[in-house]
Amino acid sequence: KGVTAVLLTAIPFISAAVAAVLLAHRSQRQREKCRHVAVPYFITALLFIVFPYLVSLGGVATFACLTVAITTLTAPNAILNSLASAVSSGPSSAVSLALYNAVGNLGGLVGPWLIGKVVGATGLYAAALQLLGCMVAVAAGMCWWMSRAWKL
């Protein structure tokens, strides 16, 4: 049982690694970054929001949904990391990367706290996952807006 669980947990991350390489290659080939982040994030947001309703369909559907959600959430990370330096140049590039890391670290602190508050208030992890879906949708919207405003 334990070995099966460990092997099953590897599937979403192997899928994400393959998708990350393919997505980064496509982004470079098309010279476009923001939409290559926004579209997978929109998919993730949708899956996080509908996930509680898919649980009733059974284990395979739930696992498939989580696999696609993890893949679409983590695959654009390399492209996202390159956006901070793409929007700035020279000495301001160092400041933009520092700000990017600071906001990311703040999210690592506030995110678990917020999930705990939502689960404590509602008693449901589904509500916390749906809140995360809404937050990912906002991030996707910001990336989509950047693609139109800055032509990245």
C-alpha cells in the first residue's frame, strides 16, 4: 500500500515536469510569456473551484483532476520566474527580482494561515480550495492583462 501511494504521488509532478519543458519551449518559440502563464492558471482556477463537486465521481476522476491542476499550476513556474526580469532592466532588475521573491515569501506565510482560517470557519477544505481557485484566477487575470499592456 505504501509503495503504491508513493508512486501515485509522483504522477502529477512527472506530468508537471514534462509540461513545464513543453510550455517553456512553446513560449520561447512564440516569444510570448504572459499568456503561457495565464491560460494554465485559468485551468487550475477552474479545477480548484469545481474539485469539491468532482469528488463524488470517484477516485479516478478526483486523481485526474488533481493531476491536471498540479500540472497546470506548476508547469508555468519557469516562465513566471522570467517575467520579473522581463519587465525591468539594469539595476531595477535586481529590485524587481527581490520584490518578486518577497511577495512569494509573503504568500508562503499568509497562504497557510488563510487556509487555516477558512477551514476553521467553515469546517470544509473544499471552501479553502475554492478560495485558492479564486486567487489563482486573479493571478491568471493579472498575467493576461500584462500580456495586453506590456506585450510580454
